[in-house]
Amino acid sequence: MNRAIPRWQGVGLTILLILVLLPSFASAATSVGTLPGSHYFAARATPAPTPPVTIGAHARVHLVVAPGYPAAGTQGSSPGLQGTTVVLASCAAACTRNYRPASAPALPAGHYAERVTLTVTQPRHAGPAVGFDVEVAVHLTTGWIFGKGYFSTGVATGATTATITLRLFVDLGAAFPTITAVRVTVDRCALTTGCP
């Protein structure tokens, strides 16, 4: 015997099937899990304060005589990542300081060097002093040469700020160099005694 299902029963059966199947789809789409707090955490990255330094200029120079510039701090145990700063001497209003990279030998006479000139604002005698590092990357046709300096601004002798013209010399060797690029990076250090 072939009996037709009344229309209202067909609609009811369809609704029943939807109600039975819908929770499994809904729960799969909206289910969430609790993650262990020890393995997941949120961290907010904040940029470091800007160092009181501006890059003035850079140029290739020929060292006719060997200048006795001091090393710009001491290279750390992880080359390029850390070091001990050298404190810039106090200035009354304006002065010029010359350095070679940290842990670099003295600049020989007759060599060529990349001179990077930076302008440092030295805070007034009340401070605070600021630590910063300078990295110079010079690309020659023969490859890259790097120079790194670690500094602290120190404080000025007077009640106002002082301006220091800071020059960092990177030895390029005795042969006339063909320079294809120069990159200078200045970063602020967390301390005035060492970087980072």
C-alpha cells in the first residue's frame, strides 16, 4: 500500500532533521579551546626612544698621516651586538671629536677611510646622558667593510645643551677604493655604560 505523507508532516520532518543536524555544524563553527597560559602570552613591542643624534654627512678621505684617534668603545663578546660605550667629553657649547670603530686598530698613514659625521646633542649638566651606537657599512667592489661605535653623550658643562660634531673613521685599506654604497645606522642603548 502506497500512502503519501501529508504536507505538514513533511515540513515537520524537514524541521526535525535541521534541528538534529544544525547543532553539530554550529558547534564545529563556534567551538573554542582554552590555551594553557604558560605557553601563550601577549607582548607589546614599543619602539626605543630616539637617540639625540643626527647623521650629518659622509665622505671618503685619504689619511696622509696616521691619526691617533681612540677606539669608539669596546666590542662585546657577540660582535656587532653589544659593547661598552665611551663617554663623550663634556663641551661648554660646541666641540669636535674623532674616533675609529670599537676594537679597531689605529688608522694607518696612507690608507683611505670613510668618515661619517654625526651631530650629537649633549644634554645640559643636569642630564640625563644617553647611550647610543653607530654602525657604518661600506660596500666596495671587493665586498663589505663594517665599523661600529658605542657612545654615551655625557653631559655638557653648562646649564644649556652642547653640540658635538662626532666623526667616525672606518679604515678602507691602502688601495684606492671604489665605493658603491654607504649605510649608517644609529640606535639608542638601554644604558649609558653598554649596548644594547
